[in-house]
Amino acid sequence: MIVALDAQLTVGTATGIGEYVNGLTASLRDDGHDVRALREPGLDPWRFDRRVLWDQVLLPLRARMSGADVLHCTSGTMPLVSMLPAVVTVHDVAWLRVQRHARFYARYYFGAFSLERYRHARAIVVDSAFSRAELLAVAPHLDARRVHVVYPGVAGDFIGLADRASDGRTILVVGTVERRKNMEIVVRALAQMPRARVVSVGPATPYRDECARLAADLGVSDRVEFRGYVDRSTLLDLYRRCAVVAMPSRYEGFGYAAAQALCAGVPTIVAACASLPEVVGGDAPALPPDDVDAWVHALRAACDGNIDGAPANARASAIARFAWSCSAHALRDLYERVLIDG
């Protein structure tokens, strides 16, 4: 069996989906499978017109020419026409739930247009039980039997992170700085934590400017650092040295930063929203997203090394849930079933 993977979102500043594709590609190959990772390095996947060109023209052409038996559309979008049986991963339905600020054509393409395309997928993969429920709620026309929960894996460099040396003050926030990520709650908490600092890692949107203005109003600008996109070694070093990873998002289909932190043995705090309580599985505090006092209390405890639960125990539990080998085996079985069922 030859599997073609849509790997276009690994080009440039790869975010969570790029991490997903890289991990899946490597794990399937380690398991002895023939994987054709399809990408066009000269095409910026973050420009809408380039993304549509890839999805609808170049991807089906490359897939047909690859000699693959099945195409896995890994980024939540599918071509109108594909000569191969297709599996699609739907990471979330944020475009329909919380992306109302985006341009109408993007909301349509990643929202209603993509939902209609899912009718033609032989199987649909989702990252969490939460995402499965969300997808079926907005697309009741889909056959629920074709929607399968397969947790993404966490890369080995996070699982193997050694020599943790917490600085006792850095609150690390990883992910695109956009409104649904709710970074403002951490900035507000910082005003009551004079020894702490916040380091934000991830691409910016205009919401970052709002957080920067809030930090200025609260007099904490000198302790809030927006790093933007950083390379892998820098990111791993931040996980190694931070006191805690905070993920206060209001909406996540999975929550890679939380899973990575737990697998690395880093104290983690998440919002009690969407998939995040499911992902941490009781191994990290899950707090109301707007309760500043609760976040102050939990973040202080983490910086002081007094967070509830033992990070070592949480790490073992997370690694068991998020090993890429488990995800790859589940997806391999799904590909085979798709081909058998025709």
C-alpha cells in the first residue's frame, strides 16, 4: 500500500498541522510503509489563493502521479475531484464556530465548502472526541460511522526532552496569537505576579496588538515577550527552561502545546474549554477561561513548583496516549479498511 499525504502545510512556518504531517509521515515510514509526502516548496500555503491552487489543482495532480493507492488530505480541505480514494483529517470546525472575524471567502472555503466535500471522503479522521461531536453538530448529513477519533502523536524530541531546568518564572504560551487563544487572561494574571514573565511563541494576528496594549495598560509590558515563530531548537529550549506552559484557549480541536508539554514533563495549565480537558485527561488543572484569580493561583503554584499532581506521572500517562506509533497504527488500519471497502 502506498499512501500519499498532503504535506503542503509543512512548507514555511509550519504550525500544528505541519507538526501533525511531519510526525505522521515519519511514523508511517518507520513502520515500513511507502509514504509520498506531497508539497510544493515554492508555494506559500498561508496565502489564500495559493492554498486553493494547491488544494484544488496541484494536490490531485500530484496524488495521481505519485502512484499512491490512497490520498490522505491532512489539513481539513479536499479537492473537488480526486482519482484516488481519500481520507481527510478535520482538526476542528473553528472556521464555523470562532473565526467570524475572518474574510467571508475564507470562512466559506474552510467552512461550508469543505463540509460539503467531506461527503466524498471514504473516511474522516478527527483529533478528539470533542472535534467529532463538533463536526457532526455542524454537518449532520455525514455518516457518523465514517468519523474516527485518532489522537495526533507528539514528536520524540518532546518526549525525550531531558535535563529540565525550570527558571521558576517563565509562563510559556505556544500557538498563533489570535482571539480564540485568549492570551489576555495570562497577561491579566501577570499583573498580580511581579516575579513572573510571559513568553509567547507563534505567528501573530491583530489580536497580538490588543494583548500588547493590555500589557501596557497594566504596566507589565517589560515582562511580556512576543517571539513570533521560532526554530525547533529554540522552542525545545523554552520548554526545557519554562516554569509552566499555559493554554487558556477558548476553542481547540486538540491542543498540541498542552500535549507536548505533558509529554515533556512540563507543568501545564489549560482552560476548561473545548478539547483541552479531554487532552490533559486530569493530568493538569483545567480552569475557567475568564477567572483571573484562578489563573493567578495556579500559575503562582506552578512557578513555585507546587502545582497539583506530579509532572513525572503526568508525563508517563501523556506519552502512552500520544505516542506517534499508536496514531500511525490506527491510521494504517483505516487506510487498509478504506481500500478493502472500495
